[in-house]
Amino acid sequence: MARKVDPEQQALRREELLKATYQVLLSKPSKDITLEDIALRAGVSKGVTVYYFKTKEEIFRACWTWVISRIGSRMKARAQAAPDPVQALAAVVDTVFVGSTELRDFYTIYVDFLSQGVRNPTFGQVNIEFYALCREVNQAIVTEGIRQGCFREVDLAEAAAFGRAVIDGMCLQMLFDPNPAAFETYRNHCLNALLAYLRPTPQIEGPPAASPRKDVTP
């Protein structure tokens, strides 16, 4: 008689393997990792790992999809729950800058997988989908901000892409900054740069117009 498969148990085991993969990826480059490393970290046999993921590439891709889908969903939920567009933007930044260790861990793996995405279309597709979600969240915030008058009129596609560029740029700089206090600095730089780009330019009143000069010639 065939053994009955428990879908819930399978989903839990699969997630355990993905968590183990994430932890192993923090310890060494993906090119040096074996399925045995992942199995050892998860506390299972290599056979169990291969049952769920046939190849190293497959489990890496599943791990990366799992990680960024969780981040993307959390980012979207927090932005939608914010009371106004400015706080929604801050919520997006705070979702990324959740903590110094967490951010460094994520971007350590992110840089590794970005390089794979350039060379491997299947990894590249995961990154494409992640960026699309980020731009969707950013564009919704900017659209509402323009509607409420707290953001200036901008090209929505440009603003959405600009937002992600600023976040990634600040995070990558922080990744290589040895200063332990850099986390808050880059987080604040990130939010300030986004707000400076989006907020309306203040109208500065010029000096009063000079009165016409009277002709006092006798």
C-alpha cells in the first residue's frame, strides 16, 4: 500500500530546507555549497533534500523566490496599512532596513544571486519579478501622494524605478561600511533622498519689484 503523503508536512519540510539553505548561503559562496551542506544544516539526509529539490540550482532558486516573496509581501502590506503616502514610503524603507544584521545577511546573499541572475535566465526571472513588485508598491505610493498633494507631479515609472535604485544603492554602501553605526545613517539618507525627490519644490518669493524710478530732473 502506498504511503499517504501529508501536504502540510511536506510544505513544512520544504520550508525547513529553504531556511537551511539561507543559513548555509550566509557561510560561504553559493558556488562552494553542496546539497550535503544543506542537508547537514537541516538535520536530514541528502536523500530527503534530493526528494524535494533535485539539484543545487533548483533549491537556490526556490530559496531566493521564498526570501524575496516574503519581503515583497511584507513591504506591500506595510505600505497599504500606512495612514498617508509619506508614512507608506517610510514603511517601505523600514521593511528593508529592518535591522543591521538582517540587512547585511540579505544583501550578502542578494549580491551572490544577482551575479547568477545576470548569467542564468531562471535566476534572472526571479529578480525581474521582485523588481516588478517593488516598482508596483512604489508607484502606488507615489500615485496616492500626488493625488493628496504631498508629492509633486512626476513620471510614475521613473519615480518607481528611482525609489528602488536609492534603496539598493544605500543598502549596498552600508554592506561595505565597517562603521557599526552606519545602519541608521544610511536608513535616514535613504528616506531623505526619496522625500527630497518627491516633495513639491517650495515656492520662494523673490524680492519685491522695484518701483519705477521717478524723474526728478528739474
